[in-house]
Amino acid sequence: MTGVTRPSVVGYPDRFSVAPGETIEFKISCDGDGEFRADVVRLRNGDTNPDGPGFREQVVATPASGSYPARTQHIRTGSAVLVDDRGGLALGASGGVHVFAQPTTPALRDQALVSRWDEATGRGWWVGLTDGGRLALRLGDGESVHETLTDEPLHAWTWYSITAGWRDGVTTVRAEPTLTSTNSLWSPAVGLARATAGSGRDAPVPAAADAPTAFAACWDGVAGATVAHLNGKLDSPSVLTEPPPNPEDRPTVGLVASWDFGAEIGAHGVPSDTFTDTGPNGWHGRGHNAPYRGMTGRNWTGEEENYRHAPEQYGAVHFHDDALDDAGWDTDLSLTIPDELPSGVYALRVTYREHTDHVPFWVLPPRGTATAKVLLLFPTASYLAYANDHIVPDVPVAQSILGHTSVMAGADLHLIEHPEFGSSTYDHHTDGSGVGHTSRLRPVITMRPGFRHSTGSCWQFPADLHIVDWLTGTGVEFDVATDEDLQAEGAELLARYQVVLTGSHPEYYSTRMLDAWETYLGAGGRAMYLGGNGFYWVIAYHPDKPHLIEVRKGEAGCRAWQARPGELHMAFAPERGGLWRNRGRAPQKLFGVGFATEGMDRSSPYTTLTDFADPRAGFITQGLEGKAEIGAHGLVGGGAAGHECDRYDLTLGTPAHALLLATSAGRHSDNYPLVAEEIYFPFDGMGGTDHFQVRGDIVYFTTAGGGAVFSTGSIAWAGSLAHNGYDNDVSRLTGNVLKRFTDPEPLPPLDP
């Protein structure tokens, strides 16, 4: 563990990318009062490895530079649905609630199911879990609170029909299991889940709480926030003016509100934050902190796995106490981008006492224009997928995956101390289910120049600054853009450029982003894929919240978790999640290579192959003729082929005319296993010392209209560019390709 001080100042911007004339806002939190200093810096290199060029930034004079009042800003996690009923659900001497519920951590602490309750004043009514998972009804008049509990606690991952009611001081609660062969953890044949009930007397008439009706939480009027968040699912809640019976289906007598959580399911998925009340008053709810939709309900039969085809079986919403959509911080300073500020990677450098944080952002060229022939496309969707990951402290096998002792720094400790900063899609929620939503509207500690991943090396954003440093050091003019820009503009963005460079790890891709690449390459565009494990997982951007991304992992791929049965289809878009390969769009089809192996012990050089000497590749290999290997150096594991590698594979769509220039086959340890989707039966011989498919490959091929693709097949490639002051074989090879690709002269097509 390195002895780095823990940051006491953090921030985030309201957007990742901004064009001249547009304004970006920054939200900053300090662990105290006083003032913090803000400066804009242009970032060039974020790797502090002493074997490299070192940390490089340049201060840029802007109107935002200066000192600002310091303050502490807080984040409140937990998803819920809030209903502004205008007092209509306050009820009184008589009332009732019915809901289907599947708690996932029932014994954890107090968790509200349905409430109209102010925790600060003890007024209103509350139905939830307490006392080790027992179902409870609370009624409060502001002076006293009456609580009625069931005899036994509820079981985790088990569906129940929940009823609670009161009349004239008499209270009842009941939980009836509604298990089927598919909807819960246990089979109903086993008989472990039983009905449980409770009753009481002399309860006060609940006072009208100054609070919204809430699902999966309750309100705290002093904090002005939701509390007592549920881990689990709710389905079909109803509120009544009298105690309900104990039905298997929804009650109707005295009904004043009845919500259908599947009502918003449609042709475009279910990205809505509206939760429809089908009752007589239309008191619709709104989602808070992005609860999961399109989830299997209490009546899911297992016969249909696409929620759009059976919306009546997907009326459940999954809530979590650690969910986060938007940190909601106030703005501390803003910057309108000057017209003369060139496109590039920047950061707001904020200094508070002895602590400093860099808040990255990207300056685009003027909207709709290009100011260079080269575009460096930053894989910000992948940055968000890994944002604030807790892989090392929370994953028992992490060191086995890495192949060495984990490395932790002060930033990692800060993340452990501040779980409210939210998780990555490699983490798990409190109830053990995988994190499928990730947002940029929060501090992303892992997306900082100088951040070193627990692998001991640069990863994602700071690794991609290796490419920025190389382009700058070799005098190449370039523009920048992000995945979010590609999602917004599609192929029109790429079409402005002669050549587009990827980052080192563009792993997470939406349909629109992938379509943009296919259109661009088909129209004669040129791509330099300078990474590994790219174009792998399917994602969806929220259509109304571009800061929010969804991923659902399962059934194949190297994954930290798997979507539960029936829940592989995403809600933000009407698409199946998982691997692009399983959607018929293996990366090999567009980029010539696709994910083959990962290992973090060391990186390796490539062995050149016969195609390296092919005259058609002469512009690529110029000055490297006769080389037997390339890339025996680098800041990421000591070589150019490593961390995660992609291979040429004709059976997965590598174009038949592609040139296979070099490979790392036979150069990796057994800590580089074959990827999970390749293993049908597990047996010995799947590691780097035995299996020929465990490798990274360098590939070149031409596309229609004079376009071309050059792929390096390795995350570590970018870390080898700066060696010996950019005078090295990896730099030479990359520079040769870039020079030719920026030449508008059509590339001679390779023969099939």
C-alpha cells in the first residue's frame, strides 16, 4: 500500500465535454471551511511512473481561475418512488395497504415498503420491515407511535403478498408467501416460507405527515431526504381507505390508489421515471436514484425473458439502499469556454489546504466542425463502467486475477471511506445483486490523472493520456470527443475526420455508437484501434439522462456478476444486454480482433509474422524491416502486449483479406487464461503457456471506399509509445500508420 494522503477535496462537472461558447459547471466539496483554489490545466500525461515522461499539465489562464468559498456537500444514496398525492393519501382513522414484496436483505435494518411518514416527527403511516425482518405497521400522531409486527421474519428473495390495515385503533399485518417454481429463491414444494401475521389495539389515528407517499423508503422532513431504503422488489402497491382482506390478487374495495409498475413498458423499453397510478385519482409517482425497471415480478413464469413480450409479468421494480443517479451537488463555479481554447483534455485543478483534486473535462472543437484531421475518441462509457470500482477490497479472488499483490493508494482508501460516491458495474449492491447503472454526476475518483489502478499500473483515463502525450510529443494535431458525443451525434461526428483513434480500453458500447463506426468505416473512414477488450459489453444510455448508463451482464463473458433469470434485457433501450458477440456483432467484424485473454502480472512483446514483410504493409513497417519482435518495453507491465488482449479470428468475422502482422502467442504466463466465453468445458491447458488462442494480434485491413483499420490488440500498447523519447518500434509503427491514414489518398484495397 502506497503512502498517499487521502483527498479532502473532490468534485465533478455537470458535463464531460463542452464546446467553445458553452458553459460547464463544477461542483466541489471540501472537508471543512475556508477557501479552495481553482485553476484550469491542460492535461498531457497522467502516469507518475518514473520510467516515463512524468506527470504533465499546463496551466491555462481562464476567468474561472481564483479562490472560492469551501463547503462540504453531501450525497444521499438509495432508490425510491415518490408520490405527490397533495394530501390525498394521508388517510386517517381507517386505512390499508397492499403490495407484493420480495425483500432481499430483510434483517439488515428498518426498511420501508410503502409509507406516508415523516421520520423526523413520527407522523403518518408506515409499512415496512424491522426487528430482524418482521413485517410492521407503524401509525403515529406526532406524540406516540404504535407498531404492529408479524410473528416471524420474512425470508430473503421470497415473494409475499403484504397487507396492513387499521380501523378504530385496531391494526393488522400479514405476509402470505406467493412462491411459484420460478419467482423466488426456494421452490414452494420445500415449504420453508410460511404465512405470518400480527395484530394490535389502541393505535392512534395517524396524523397527516408533511411528506410524500413513498415506495421503498420514507421521508425525513428535517433532512429533506428519503431514509429507511428497501433492498428488494415491489410489485403492484395499492392504498385503501379501509383494511384490506388477505387476497392473492389486488384488493378493490375502498381503493384510492393503485400503481402498475409495468404500465410504462413499451416499444422503446421502460426508461421512464413515471410510475403510473391506475386508480381513480391518477397520483403518479416519480423515480428517485434510478430504481431498476423491466424486472421480473411476482407472477413471472419463466416462459418469456423479454419484458416487452409479457409486460404483465414484469411489474416489479428493484430498489437498493446504495443506488445513485445524481449526487445533486450545488455549483461552486462555472466556465464559459473561450473561442480560442483548442480542443483537448483539460481538468479543473482544485486545491484545498494541502490536498488537490483534478476534475477532468474535454473541450471539443466548435460544434459541427473539425479543427484537425485526427480525432482521439475517449471511451468515457468504459470510464463510467469502472467508475469508483471496489474490485480489490471487495473481491476475494482479485489478487488471483491480477497475478500479484494488489496495490492500493490513498484514493482507494478514500473510496472505501465514502461508499456514497457510488459503485462501478464491477461491484455489487448491498443485497448482492450486480450494479447495472452508473452515472457521471458524482465524484469519479478512478477517473483522475495520476490515479493508479490496483493492478499497479495505469488503467482507463490515465492510461489514455499516454496517447495524448504521444500525439503531443510527436507533433500531431488532434481533436477530442467522448463516447457521449458519439452517442449524441453518431456517424456524423466521425465523418468529419480522416482518421479516428480509440483509447486503450473502449469496452462498453451502445448500438448507436457501434452503428456509427460501421457507417464511418463503410464510407471510407480510417480507424486505429489502440487498445484491447474493446466493443465487448452492450450498454444503453438513458434517453433523457445522458449522464446515466445501463449494462446487464450475463450468460457469457468475463463478468463480475450475472443478471438474474429473466432480467438480461435492458430498460433504457429495448435491447438484450450481454456481449456484442452474442448479438452477432463480434468486434472482429469491424476491427479485425476481439477479446481473447486478460492477465495483469506482466506484459510481453509481439513476434512479427510473415505478413509483417508483405509489401502491402510496407507503409506500416517502414524503418522496422527485419524486426523479429516489437514492444519489448512499456509502462504497463513492461511490454506492449498485455493486461487485456484481442486476437484475429476468421470464425468470428475477421475479414479474410486482413493482414496478421504480429502476435504475442506463446509469450504469456498462465495468469493469462482464455476468456470465459471461449470455454465450453473446463480443463487444463487454457492458460498462456499452452493455448494458442491466448494472445494479442496486430491486424491491418482495408474497407470499402478507401478506408482501413489498424488494430493493436492490447491495452498495454499505449503505455509503450513514450519509451526512449518516442523513438521506439511501437511509436514508429503507430506513427507510420497515422501518417498514411491522414493522407486522403485512397488506400489500395487488399485482395480477399
